[in-house]
Amino acid sequence: MIAQQQGAKAVLATLWPVADQSTASLMADMYRRRQGLGLSKIEALRQAQLALQAQPKYAHPYYWAPFILMGNWK
């Protein structure tokens, strides 16, 4: 991945195209959990995915499952 080659410690990527609104919600929640609760990157992502999955309109895996964290997950 180009970002990692350029020195990024971690990269969050998707496995397929994603919906803009649900992705924005997931990212905002992930960063809020990461900074506010001091969680690791992977735990913040996991909790944000579970929170998104709990919303009826985003329960389908299309909205929360395609994200993977590569590199330093701490």
C-alpha cells in the first residue's frame, strides 16, 4: 500500500466500495472512541463497527464489514 510505503504506521482500507453516510458515521465514531476513551486503533474500529451494526438501517454487513486495519493496530 502506498501510504505505508510513505511511512504511515497504520492504514484503514476497504475491501469493496462503501456508502458515504455510513462510512462517515463509522469513521467519526472510531476516532471519537480512539481519542476519548484511549482505545487501541483496532478496538476503536471494532466498537464503532458494532455500534453501526446495531443501527437497523446499517445492520447489513455491506455497511460495517469491509474495513480492515493494516500495520500498527495498537
